[in-house]
Amino acid sequence: MVAIKAPEDAYTAEPFVPDRGGLPALRRAAAECHGCPLHRDATQTVFGAGSKDARVMLVGEQPGDQEDRQGKPFVGPAGRLLDRALEEAGIDPSEAYVTNAVKHFKFTQAEPRKRRIHKAPNLREMTACGPWLAAELAVVEPELIVVLGATAGKALLGSSFRVTQVRGTVLEEEIHGRPERLVPTVHPSSVLRADDREAAYRGLLSDLKVAAQALS
């Protein structure tokens, strides 16, 4: 008897991505995605949020604990810090589309009632989730992508990406078959973890001002 492989063993979301229907259809389909094993432990899929007409798309790493519980991206402390920085930089958060390279929360947990500790997704998991990000880009067609952190950068630009080398610059690259402009910066959660939080925040704000200038 031949064992039948589960969909997650293929490590690709491709079979779950609908051909049409825009963001609502993508969001509904993503809720049922079993394209990699991460769906098993996560509470739910956390898909992108925002308008299909957004001029800027912000791409982070993956949902955190609060995002996993609420089903929305960037609703935890890092999201609040990001909104503050966007407003200060001159970008209206309500007019941005926010999403993550990986749509399920990856974590470790010592015991069932203990705190869930964020664990970075690996390249295979990022690649598996790539079709969702490609579909979001095709629908939204943003003028600019703000890349939040190393994992998002690797998901979009390849494993050689280093955020420290290119942060605060405007890049022009082909992403999922489309020419895109991108401004990389750090993930806002790294600002919260920084020893000198104020300096880290100023760095994030400076990068976002470059993004705002690119949109003007």
C-alpha cells in the first residue's frame, strides 16, 4: 500500500491559491491553506490587510502571538510602533497594505500553558508561502514595497539579502515576475528588542522617510 502524502509535505501553497476573485477570494482560500506544516500548530491563517488600491505594501516576517490570536497582521506592540513611525514619516497607515512573507505563526512552547516564543521561519517555509505573496502583489500592484526585516527580504529578494547593507535605499528588482521598487528597513519588533530603543526607532523612521519620499 502506497502512503498518500499530506498537502503540507509538498511545501507549496500553489494548489490553494485561487485564480480569480481578488483579495476576498485570496483571504478565504488562505484560511484553508495546508501548504506547509506550520498550519498545524497555529491558531489561524493571518492574511494581509488593507485596500487593493494601496500605494505601498509593507511586508513583514510572520504573524506574532497577538496576530495569531486575532487573525490580523501587525496588531501587537510591533504593529503599534510601526503605525507611529509611518505617521511620523508621512505615510498614512490606513492607506497601506500590510502582510507577512509567512502567514502562520511559528513558535516554540515549553509547556501548553507557557508563553509561545517566536521562531523564525526557514527558507523552505518562506518559499512554500511565496504564492500567497505573489498573488497579493498581483492584486494590489503597489507603487512601493517596504521590506520589514531580514526574513521578508530573503523571501522577496533571495537568501543573500542583508538588511544592514541596503536599508534606507530604493531598490529596483523583479519580484514574482513584476518590476518592483522596494525600500528595506528593520522589522519594528527589533526596535522593541534594541538596547538603545530610541536610536533604533530613529533608524526605522529615517528609512520610512525614504519610502515616503519615493512615493511623493
